[in-house]
Amino acid sequence: MRVYELAKELGMSNKDLLARLHELGAAAKTHSSSVDEAAIELLREEHGAAAGSEAPAAAEAKAPAAGPESPAAAETEAPAGEPEAPAAPAAAADAEAPGAEPEQVIRVRGAVIVKDLAGYLNMPPNRLIAELMGLNILASINQRVDIEVAQRLAEKHGYTLVQERRAAAHKPVIRNKEEEEPERADRPEDLDPRAPVVTFLGHVDHGKTSLLDKIRNTAVVSGESGGITQHIGAYTVDVQGRRITFLDTPGHAAFTAMRARGATLTDIAVIIIAADDGMMPQTEEAISHARAAGVAVMVAINKMDLPAANADRVRQQLQAMDLTPEDWGGETICCEVSAQTGQGLDHLLEMILLQADLQELKANPRRSASGFVIEAFMEPGRGPVANLLVKHGTLKLGDMVVCGPHLGRVRALTNDHGAKLKAAGPSTPVRCLGLSGIPEAGAAFRVSRNERAARATVEAAREAQKREQLGTARKASLDSLFDQMKATEQLELRIVLKADTQGSVEAIAHALRDIRSEKVSLNIILSGTGNITENDVMLASASDAVVLGFHVGKEPGVDRLATHEGVEIRLHTVIYELTDEVRDAMLGLLAPRVTERVTGHAEIRQVFALGRRGKVAGCLVTDGTVQAAGKVRVKRGGEVLWEGGVLSLKHFQDDVRDVREGQECGIRLEGYADFEAGDVLEFYTLEEVEQTL
């Protein structure tokens, strides 16, 4: 029996009946869903008892031992001459009144897909697509439609469509027992002190990585292209028997998102400011990120060994940003340091440990691990590699890690020095192998104790990601079609972007989107990590795109295929060189703009006939200059009669190149001689001007 049939029998609305079925655990979704016999019998018994309590006269007229179907039968099909129950017939009469239809409710969650909506409405998808076209909406079977449009279609077919939130209260959620309980809060006795996570933020070339190199006696800067850091690095150092974890973030403007992510993962943000440069735009931006993340802020005034160093000027600039230095009566710790000589580094580390003690940083190392992805990339021969920062618990070999739509068992763990580890505790950065894909930088990860539940979580995340990627339906009005035609005529630079890490992909995409232009659009049709492959070249060939690589190489056969397909591949190691080249390429798509410049006017005073040679206009130059090489238009009463070129220009008997204001001249035009005295000749030139984005 269907839901609407049972509702009619019981004298209930479809909405109330569906709600009751959900409470009973029945899997009924719409008015047309089938109801199992056990639920039907139970509802009939419940409705019969309710009807008996509300109508004692009707109950006495029936035998007490009547079957469970008797009350419903008495309500819907009462024999002639018998008294009717006072409650149920009213509902039945309302339901069967002429023109009245029972309420039919469709409950949906998330996006409404055309195929799913057709199933809800019990109609073929092609018929629903035709109705959408009648509403000026073009949508394929797998596209989603706006909720307002879906509600209009549902009302048209006698349904009421309701969009629910992700977690509906009436729908039972079945979980694995081990995963059902939420993560318990750590007891105070289980918490142990943990190392602080410190982020170096600041402007490009202010010495963030050089300062960290001096602290850990390495040479990371020498390996960075252009002398600037273009990835997030995580390092651990030992200071006075205690550990400090450092996050080194890039300072270039293109890496704004990466710097913001670093400030989110950290406990203490150290703003590096060069003593000779002072506060710079990216320095202010880094301070804003640290404040937004709610972390403690310290300042390291670097390059104090330079003659132009001026620490007091930096302190004044800090005070102007409400970061009054501690030695000036404020709360911001300022340390004067030098990455070249090592001056003040011990004091800086002591202040970092003091700040960590004030925060009382603690974590439970005996729980399942959780934390964040610092960076992720594809490494040839090893697969997806993720740099993780463990925030809570301990990450061990063999753990099942869940990170968004990716999961996998930990196959290998290495620290920042390349040493293999069996476990990594709180505030420890590690390189992890074993994930099924490349997660987004900054994504949260956790260890699941149940593989089956972990896979279900990942499948749900992938399904949600797939739904988000579905295109929105397009309007099919004439205006939109014309707009689409205009859009296809607009110049577009298509790019296939490949980089070595996911963080670099995000940063480059962010930098390229900052290239604003109303004349040329930039479309990144594919972005990913790893070397440039033949598939990338074929996609670029089919899309008429350019392939850009950042810190990546080419797979074998790529060059030969690119030459055959006519695809251009550009490789870069410094991000601002890449963005400059893209900007130049966008400019190269723009043809020079032709502008008109009026050079002068001449008034025809007298017309001289030359027989077969035509006519000569005797003119007086009223303003500007008349040029023989320019263009000319003939005006009479403000109306343009003709446009063309000059055949000859004479001053008295001499052929001249130009005639200036106040002088007389004779002019013959190419293919035109119908001018009269009083006409005005307007001379102009056409000039090409390079366009800007």
C-alpha cells in the first residue's frame, strides 16, 4: 500500500503520516512510497484506539473483539443506516471533497538534481527537462536546479517540496558503535606539556628563512629559486632541553593564502621586520593574519648588523599599529636580531619559550592523532606525500588516516631531518606516506579506529565534493543566449597549470586571479601537482591552452607531442616571473586600439573646374594643419558627405606635405568632386595605441 492510500484510509495528511512513519523507522520518503504490512497494522491499531477514545458512541456500536481493520473500515466505508463516527468522517470528507487533493510532501537535502527530482515526481527525466525548458532553464539530467524552481515544479504536480538541513532530527542515523561516541574531552591529568608551534611571518627578503637557518644551522635559502621561500617548511629545534616547532612561510605577495594558513596552525607568530626597511605592506598583512587567527604576536627586528638599521623607527611603526613594544611600556615582545651574525638569537628563543609557558600549551599524547596538512605533493615512485603537523595525540605507523576525500594507512613517517619514525607526538611535523590522494594544504586530518567507518566518511566527502562540482543550470532566455555569444567572442587565455605541491598550485592560482582585466579573461582549465604529462598536452591542444609548469619537469614524449600538437609549454621556478609572463601573454592577445586624431579644418572658398581632371577646392585652413598623408571627410551643414584620402595638396603652384592655419591651398580628393563653396574639410589621422588590461 502507498503512503497516500494509507493516509486517505486513516484520514490523515500525507505530511503527518510520513512524520509518523519516520518515527517508526520506516524508509518512506514521499507520498508514493510503499509501506510494509507491519507498519500498516500498527498504524491502523493506533488510529483505531484514538478514534475509539474520541468517539465512544461509535466504539460502543462495534464489537470490542473486532479485527484491527475494523476501525478503519468503519471510518471509510460505513454501511447505510449506521451512525457515523463524529471525528473520522470529517477528515475523510475533507480529503474527498471535489477539487481537493491530499497534501504530498517531498523532503530533500542539499542540491536538487534533475534525475532525483524526476524520481520524486514519478515522471521520466526527459519530460522534466522539457518542463524546465518551458521555464527558460537548460539543464542536463545530472545538473542541479535552484530550490525555488524545484518547488514550483513540485507545486505544479501537486507536491510540496521542503529542503531540509544536513542532519534532520526525524531521520535515524546509524553509526558504528566505536565511532558513535563523540571524541571525549581530555582529562586534566592526561594532558602533558607540548612544544610550541611558531610561525615566522613577514615581508619578502626580510630574512625569515635566513633567521631560521641560523637557528637550526642549515641552508634552506640557497636551495630556493630566486632566494625566496616558495613552500611551507616545518622544522623542529632543541633549545635548553625543550623543543620548538617552526613553520617557515613564504613572504611573496602571491603566497597570501599560504601565510594565512600558517598563522592558523600556529601558537606563536613571530613577525620578522628588517631594521633597514621597516614596516612593509606584506608585514602589515602578516600582522592582520596573526590577529585574525588569535595567536600571540612577537616581533623580531632583523638585520641589526647593517649600517642603515634603525630599530626605534620600527618600534614607532609598531606602536602606530597598536603593537606597543614591551620596552616602551606595551605588551609586544620585540627582539633585535641578526641572521648574519647570530646577534640576539638566544634572547629570541628564550622569549619564545617564555611566551609558550604563559600559554600553558598542553596536549594528550595517548589519544588518536589529529592535526593539519602543511603541504602535499606527488612524488615519483612514492605516490602522494603529505607533510603533517600533529596537534593532538600520537600518529603511528599503520594508523588509518582520514583527510577529507582521502584516506590510507600510514606506510612511512619521517621527520624534518629525513630520519624514519615509528610515531609522532603533539607539535611534531612529519612527512607521511600512504594516503590515497593529494589533500589540500591546510586540511584537517584524523586517525580513525574503524576502517569501515572511515571509508564511509570518505565516500560521503567524495559525494559531497562531486555534488558541489556539478554545474548550475543556465537560463535559456534570449538575453542569456546573446550574452553567451558575446562571452565566446571575448578574448580568453586558457592555462593548464602544473606545480610540484598543492600549496604552490593554490598560491599561483591566487596570484593569476589577481590579474584583473575586462578585456581578456583568464581561465585555468586544469590545475594539479606532478610533472607535465601527455594528457596535459592533449587537453591544452583541445582547449587551445598554454601549459605552465612550476618546479616540475616533463614526462617522456611530452616535448615531441607538444611540437606535433602545436602546444606551448613554459617552465618556471620563480612565481613572479610566471605571473609576469602570463600578464604579457594576456596583453599579446589584445590588438592595438586604433584612435582618431583630428589635425585641422579647411573651409572651401571657391571651386575650380579642371575638365577631365576633376575639380580643385580652393581652401583656407581655419585651424590646425592640413596634411597630404592624412584622411579627410567632407562636411556640409554638420553632415558628413564623404570620407577618403587626399589626391594632391598644393600651396600656390607647389606640391606640399602640409599647410598650416591661416594659409590658402588647393586640394583634390581621391574619387570625390561634388563639393561646394562653404563645405568644411576635416583632416584626421589614425593612430594605433597599445591596449592595457
